[in-house]
Amino acid sequence: MTALREGKNNLLRMRQEIPLSDVELAALDDGVSALESLLSRLAHVPTPAGPTPLQLRDTALIQIEAAD
């Protein structure tokens, strides 16, 4: 999943940094849409360990409080 997110970010960065023709922009936008769709579907597929990526993401965040 991380590689897919990186791929999406790379496509978005390319869209901002490289001058592209209308056809190239359309292809890039299609790629971003395809990656978003895939990430959405995979979010509910269990990993080999059992939890889904959504469940793993929810437990990965840790609240950090400022020291006094």
C-alpha cells in the first residue's frame, strides 16, 4: 500500500512540476484515479496477519503530549 501511495504522490508531483500536453494530463489524471480506486478497494482486504490496512492505520497513530 505504501508503494501505491508513493506512486500516486509521484504522479501528482509530476503534474505540478513538468509541463504536459492535454493528452498527457488526461493520462496522468486517469492514473491517479486508478490508484485511488485501487487503494480504496485494498483498504478492506485483510493482510496476511489478518487486519485490514484500515485497521492497521487506525492503530498506528500514537498521541504525543507536550512535556511540561
